[in-house]
Amino acid sequence: MAIVYLSLGSNSGDRIGYIQQATGLLGAVDGISIVRTSAFYETEPWNMDSEVWFVNAVVEAKVSLSPDELLAECQRIENQLGRKRENSDKYEDRTIDIDILFYGKEIINKENLVVPHKFVHLRAFTLVPLLELIPDFEHPVLHKSIAELHNDLENPEMVFLYGTRVEI
């Protein structure tokens, strides 16, 4: 089994509810076992035109699925929770977004899947929750810990939403 880290984000509708539902649906998939989640954070939209802030969290899970199977399950859950994908390169508001940040220490470069996630080291909304869970984990491409990557951020501010980590 591989240990994976998934970023969950929502800025449409019941943002917290969508993150909770996505976590529950992920845990119900045969081959995915949720270990723990970070606290929830409210964050300003990153690289997009929206006035609605996101709620973000990171989920740690054990999986027996391949990276491609995991991606398919993440996309199925996004669709189930009403995620609409337009055929554009612009980021848009979404009920739920599930990204694979890390799949163990694997490095994957495919047209439809890049792991580690290509922006994980640039986003406070992924690094701050990862700091809670795995501050010493070394990015397999950049060879820096999560703590070091966070220290490198130009704009590391986040608004803390809930103080309690959700144990599942």
C-alpha cells in the first residue's frame, strides 16, 4: 500500500460540507483507507478571478490503487459532488477539487497526471495543511522538506478556519 496526500478544496455552496462529503466518499472506495486529515483552512483564491474564498484541507490515505485508478476515483467523486469542468485553461469556482499531491515518493509525468503535483510547492493552501501532517517529508523532485518549501513561499499567509484536526 502507498501513502498518498490529497488536497481537497471548495469555493462553491456548502464548502465545508463538500470537503467532508468528499472525504467520506474517498474513504468508502475499496482500496482507499483514510488515515487522517489536516484542519480546514479558509484561503484566498489562487491564480483565479473569484470573490469566494476556498476551504482547503489535506487528507492522508493508504491506497492499494494505482495512481491512475486513484485519479479516476477522485474525478468520479468530483463529478458526483457536482464539479463542472469547462474546456478552458482558466480556474473556475468549484464545489470540490481533489488533487493528488504525493503518491508515496513516486514521480509521475503523464499528460493527465503529474505527481508530485506541479504547484504543491507554490501554494500555501497545500503546504500549511501538509505542515501539520508531514513537515519533514522530502519532496521527491525538489529535495526539500515541506517545512523548507513553506519557508520559501513569498506569501505564506492563510486564515485558520477550524482548530481541530479531524481524525477518521
